[in-house]
Amino acid sequence: MTDIDQLLHDRFGFEGFREGQREAIDALLNGEDLLCIQPTGHGKSLIYQVVAVAMGGLTVVISPLLALMRDQLDHLTRRFGIPAGTINSDQDEAENRGTVDAVNRGELSILFLAPEQLDRVERMQWLQGLDIRLLVIDEAHCISTWGHDFRPSYREIGRFARSIRDRARVLGLTATADDRTAADIGEQLAPISIQRRSMDRPNLSLSVLQANGMAHKLSLLDGWLQQETGTALLYC
């Protein structure tokens, strides 16, 4: 039995888990499927990274964000020494073929896929023949028509998950699923447990300033920037 706390320290360099991370990892290692709803920046990726190392075999991560894939790949290979690759439309056919060959040779622990890859019959058949231990659906709200960023290709994920359910755990990750969205995701991936953590972010606050026209708005903004001593981001 893998010592998860020792693995966290030795491989990932962390002294302890954040709230909800250990509970999610234990659930997956105990054979449960899980929809995990946690705030942005809470460390949802660490959940599947730890489980991937603990379970062995292949972990497949479906993500709609190419930039996020690249960032995760860099962290996994350079920082944590976990062999990983990706198949997506941002790469040419030779690069994707190289990733397929590496998976077939058993050289990768984590494979990142764009959801559109599941639309290809030959790709789906190839995936179904692999030793997949964990299927991760990042930005899982994209499955639901009630989600703010619904993507039709995500509808194929439920079918794929059911086809490998006898040997793989399923983990959905999102920071933006209300109760209706979560219920819809749960129906498509059922049976699955839902773990929701508070969205409260103590370091964030909201306030409203009344402005009478653009000139007043710019004047208020200028006054605020004159008082701000740190770094600021402006969304227009």
C-alpha cells in the first residue's frame, strides 16, 4: 500500500495536503468515482497527479485548454519527473504519432487529450485498448448544457467513461459548477460521488463605485490607481 503522505513529500515536495485533497485521493484509491468541485488555484491537479503515481498504469486527462496542457506537461516532466505527453490539434501529425508510440511502449504515466480527439473512431478504439487506471475530466462543467462553457465534444466523454469503467476510476474537476450543473454531470457519469468545497476566497472581495459617465469613471479609476501600492490588473 502506497504511503500517500510520503509520496507527497518525496515526489512532489509538499509537506501536507490542502482541504479536500486527501479525501479525494483516498476516495479514488478506494475505488470510488468522484466529481470534485473546488476553487480555482486550490490544487485540483495535484489530486490526479498523486493518484496517477500511486496507481500506476496510464492516467488520461481530457482538457479543453491547450495552454493548460502545456503548463501541466512542463510541471510534470521538469518539476516532478513524471513522464507525460499530449495529443491535440496544436501539434502536427508526427508529434501526435510520437506520443501514441510512447504510450504503446508504456513510457508515459499521464496522457493529455483534447476532447475533440474522442470524436475520432480510431482514436477511441485505441484508447479503449490501453491500460487506463484513471480518467480525468478537467473543466468538467463543459459536459453540461447548463455549464457556462458547454462543448459538444464533451458529450462523448460519458460514453468513453462507461466503456472503461470496469478497470478505470473517473475524476471530474471543476471550479464552476452550480447545483444544476453538478447534477447534470453526475447523471452523465453516474454512479459518481460529488465532493464540493467552499468557493469562499478570503483574499478576494467585491465592491461597487457609482460613476456618472465615462469621464467620472476614468477620474475614479485614476484616483484608485494613485492609491494602489501593489500590482493591479484591469479588466475592460
